[in-house]
Amino acid sequence: MHAPDGFLNAGTAVATGAVSLGTVGLALRQVRERLKDKAVPLAGITAAFVFAAQMFNFPVAAGTTGHLLGAALAAILLGPSVGVVVVTIVVVVQSLVFADGGLTALGYNILNMAIVPAYGGYAVFRLFRRVLPKTGGGVIGATFLAAWASVVMSSMAFSVEWLFGATAPVSFDAVFAAMVGVHVLIGAGEAIISATAVGAVLASRADLVSGAADLNRRQLGDRRRVRTRTFAIAALMVSLVFAAIVSQFAIDDPDGLERVAEDTGFAESGSEHALADSIFADYATSGVGNEPLSLAIAGAVGTLVTLAVASGIFIGVRERRSRDPATV
Amino acid sequence: MAAEPKIVAAFLTVVAIALTPREAIWAFGVYAVLLVALVRIARIPYGFVMTRLVAVAPFVVFALFIPFVAGGERTEVIGVSVSIEGLWGAWNIYAKALLGASVSILLTATTEVSDVVRGLGVLRVPAVLTSIALFMVRYLELIADELGRMRVAMSARGYDPRWLSQVRPIANSAGALFVRSYERGERVHAAMLSRGFSGTMPALRHPTATATNWYAVILVTGAFWVIAVGAMVVA
Amino acid sequence: MSARVVVDGVRFAYPDGRKALRGASLVVEAGERLAVLGPNGAGKTTLALHINGIYEPQAGSVTIGDTPVTPETLVEVRRRVGLVFQDSNDQLFMSSVYEDVAFGPANLGVTGDQLEARVAKALAGVGASELSARPPHHLSGGEKRRAALATVLSMEPDVLVIDEPSSGLDPAGRRDIIATLLPLKMTQLIITHDLALALELCPRSVIMNEGVVVADGPTRDLLADDTLLSENRLELPYGLVLKRGNGSRS
């Protein structure tokens, strides 16, 4: 998902750039406070780990492979601010050195691949830590769901950015449906790998899992899988939220692409729309149009993701303050 | 040549390319010629550039779909209905993505990674970030090698996963690798303390950019901007 | 310059409860080369990390020359004690060998031409001058070992502690390291499994086991004592027979 140059317009590039700069700057200050003089070697080496982990592909199905995003994992292991800084550095170096992601696209690439999945994923993690049992198994379960959510949120953020800064008249609805739809599936891989990896770390050095810092040894040792029922309820909660959003499309139109075809017919029958005005101008099928609905969805999604990210930042800051410095 | 001028040049050049109106096809042609010339001057093998450009491929493929999916007025190309705006949109992404990536690749091919990071430091990126990035670059090969060796060891024992459900062993080893990496980080920290480290990296002398370096930057960047502005004016 | 090292009754347990040192004591005279032998898990590396204050003893003390190792004296101690780690990769963390060798003296406040001179001297001392501009991850095992040694020698320490100098090296690399260590004049503590190296370099040795020093004496005598060796999971390399006159070189 390393977007190249020219993918989104200049305004979006600048705006997301400013947001990313500010957020990473904030996170950086926390990194220094949390890790002190260990910041450079520890963050550096874990950045190398995340980079290496992203390089390797894992099997998805019948020979196709996928790649790990790793932001949620980094946030759960290292804490959200350290996680964000680490993944940001990975994204920047990938862009500068490997041409993986455009230089002018850094603003939204950092936002989508570091800030949103790390902070947002962490917020989901903490949410589910409350709901799931306070055990090692609970931590693993929360990681699973958080990692999944992080991937979906990342694609949602991308879609919302497309709404504002698209350089081609592909509707928000179509992009959203395609991106988020695909990433709901990809999220499974991220979820399994992140949860398993956290489990492995818990087994040998539980003190390295920042997200499990509140557990004592007995609780950590309880690695019983979260009871299927609890897990199912939790997963259901998450799915309901996502389904509520996606179902909006089903109500009005069974197929985003089909809608485009209708528009085509509509357009050919003589109606003119000034594309310059609105990306949705060509989506009015029966006059009332999906514009308000699409915008509502975009708004809901944008709010959701922003809320999640903000929660992640807030929790991260609060944790740092209440944490006994001696345990760092 | 020091890295900072090259980084500034790369960044400004990509911005110029990104701001160029897509309708000015001639401008992109000139960019391509300029870039090829730079590749020749820097004596970079074309193969090197081509293999790196593969990274942009997925998005170029996405761009190819746009004309079919996009809305707006349509036209026919070899009997297939495509959106005109969509065609422009696809061209826009295609041209800028490839050219932008080429500029990056030019930077990479002519500058050591660690010099790039240090160049960023000269350009006022906070020292903490550049120090972390330098460490990352230093230990990346080591860790990637370890990961690679783990995979080889697992395949040697018949592990050939094709489905997501079989991914647990890799993920387990990834977790173990994280622990080992972290512990190495702690040892490196001890080694740093042993050599007098007190929290800030010492300032070591590095080649600084000369005036000639900066003139070259202004020349190259200027060329691109002249074209970009020209295209904006004409459009 | 060289300093006397005194380790007196040091006790240390790791956070997970594992007792690594249970009252370890030894003395190394100024300018002396002492080998620290013993099985895995004996506490040798842990002890090494006490000598420059990375770990703080939970009981007992460590003294370098006239300076006791305490949280207040750490800066001074680290100027005087150079520690070469088991894994050279842990010690070569900069982007080039030059920077790694310069790191130590730069932290001590050495700058400019003086710094360059120190680096050049240290690299020449280990025969690694041509490695100066190379990135450490592209070096061979032996080259890394020598570069790591240079990073410490550039600080001009009074005491050198080396953890497993010959492990993982081919015979030529091993010979290089031994040849490099021989002319060095500062006090040296050499932790090693390589008994032949201990015999060649160190007139005196201690054997550690389970966190304490169980034997202390001339290397030759310790290695000639089969019972002592087998009690501590040590064994002379095949073919090494201790004849009269087969002593250490320095």
C-alpha cells in the first residue's frame, strides 16, 4: 500500500504531510521519555525487525502471498508512540531508498501505514483488553482483533483520502468498497501472524510485551485460548460496526460498478455534469442521488478512524504518565 | 558528493513532476529524457533502474483499471468504452508514479543509504530519528538474514506452507526473532555505554556539501521546474 | 598505562532470579594477563560486565586501580576499562568501521585531528587500517573481531577485558588475534574456552564455576591438573601435552 507520487492531489499530500509531521513529532517526544538513552539502539533494532518482517511474504491461499503491515504489532509490543516512530522510519526509508512509495506521497503513506494502524490498532487492542479475560490468552485475542482492525482502518483512511484528493473520477464508494473489502480479507493474515508472534514473545520474554505490562506471572501463564463464546462476541461487535457501514451500499445499490454503468447510461442520455464540482456529481441515479449517503458514510468512517487514532494517542500519553519509570 | 544536496534536488524535482498538469504530455516526455540523461551521466546500469521500478507496478496496474471504472463522459478505444477523465487520471498516475520513482532510484543509486540518512540529519531532521534510522540500516541485513535462515531451516524440515492456516510456525519464529533482536538491542546499548555513551550520539565529521554540489542541484532542479511552470502556464 | 583490577566477593542475580555470581573474587596485577576459564554458565561474561560497571554488584565490590566502581565513577571507569564483547556485531553499530572506532574517543571529548590520529593508530594496531571506510556488516568474522578490538583500543584503556577472542575464527584469524594481543601492555582479562590460547598468552589463570572462582594459579599448573579440568567441564585440546618448558610466551 505504498502509494506512488501523483496518486492523490497536492492539497491532500500537503495536509496529510502536516498531520503526519505533527503526530510523529509528538510521538518522538514520548519515545525519548520512555526509552531514555536506550531509545536509539532499541528502536533502531526493532525498526530493522519490522522492516525485515515486512519484506517476507506469508502464504495466503494456493500460492498467493501477502505482506505484513506490522504497525499494530509494533504498537502492542513497544507501546504506541515507539511503534509509530519505528514504523514511520521504516516507511520513510522504504520510500527514499527503495522507491517503495513516492516522496511526495510520504504524508499519506505515513498516515495510512504507520499512524492510523499503530494508534488505531492500539486503541482497539485496549478496548478488547477490557472485554477479554485478563490473561495471556486475552492479550493474544486482543492482538488478533486489533491487528485485523488496524489493516481495515488503514484502508479506510486511504479511501477517505481518496474522497478529498482523488486524481481520477473513481467514486469514493467504489474505492471504499474495493479497498476495504480486500483489506477485510488481508486483515486475517495480519491478525493470525500478529497474535501468534505476540504469543511467542509472551512465552519467552513477557516483559517485552508492553501491552501486557499489567499482568502478573500467573495471569501471563494463563494461555488458555479465550473462550470461543467470548471471542465470538468480541469479533461480532467489530463486524457489526463494519457491516453497518458497508451495508449502506447494499441498500441503495447492489454493485458499485453496476452503478457506474448506470451512470454511463445516464450520462449518454444527455445529462451533463461538471466533474470539476464534485467527485459525486456523476452518481445521481434517480435525482436524489447517493451523494448525501456516500458523504455520510465517508463522514462516519472518517470519524471512526479519527476517534480510534485519537484514543490511541491519548491512551499512549496517559500510560506513559502513570507508568512507574523503574519498570521501563 | 555529500547527500544533502541530492536529497533536496530529489525532493524538489519530484514535487515539480507531481505538480505538472497531466495534459502537458510533452512535459513528461522532457522529464523522461532528462532522467535518462542523468542516469547516463551517473553511469547507472539501466537494469538497476528497471528492477527497482517494479515496486511501482501494483499501482500502475491499478491505474490501468481506472478508465474502465471511472465515471464521466465516455469514448471508445478499440471498441471498448472508457471514461475520458479516467484515461487522463490513469495517465496522470502512470506518468508521475514512474517518473517520481525514477528520481528516487537515481538518488539511491548514487548515494549510500547511511549517507542518505545522515544527509537528512544535516537537513534538520531530529538526530534521534536519524540515529534510529542508521541503526535500522546497520542491523537490517543481519536480521533479514536470520529470518531468511529460519525459513530455510523450516523448509529443510519439509515446511512448505501454501495456506494462511499453515502460517503459525513462521509467526512463532518471527516472535522469537523479535525477542532475539530486542536482546541484541540491549547488548548494543551495553556496548555503547561501555564506550562512554551518555544518551546523545557524538558528532562525527562528515564530508560537507561544496558550492559546486549546490550549483548542480540548482541546475537540475531548475530545469524541471522551468518545464513544470511552463506546462502550468500553457495549460 | 595499566591498572590493577580487584574483584572482591561479588554477588549478582538476574531479575528473573538466576544467581550468576555467588561471591566471585580475583585480582589482576597491573600489566598482567589473566585467563578466565570455566564452563558455560559459570558467570564469566556476567563478571566481565561488572568490571566496567554495566552491572552493579548486589554485594561485594570491584576496584580499578584506586577507583572503586560505583554509579558516580562510571564515566571514569569506562574510560579506563575496555570491554570486547563475545558477539562483535553488538559492538560494531555504526555505519562504518571508522565511525565505530571513533565513537569511544568522541564520547570522551576527543575531536578533530586528535580523533583522526587515535582512530588511525587503533586501526593500525589491529592491522585493520584498510577496513576504515567499510560498513561493519560487510566484514568477515575475523575482520569484525579485529575492528571490535580497535573500537576499544582507541579509548586507550588501562584494562582490557576480552570475551572469547578466538571463538568462531578460522586458524589464521585466531593467529591474527593472538598476534594482536601479545604486544599490548595494559592489564588484560581474557575470557576463553580456548585453553591453548590461554596457555600461550596468560601466565596465570582462574577457573570459574557456578558463580565463584574455584582455582587460581599458573596456567600451566591448572591445565596439567586433569581432575581439576574435568570437574569444571574443561578438557585439553587433542594432542596438547604439557611438557616441561611448554609455558606461556610473555
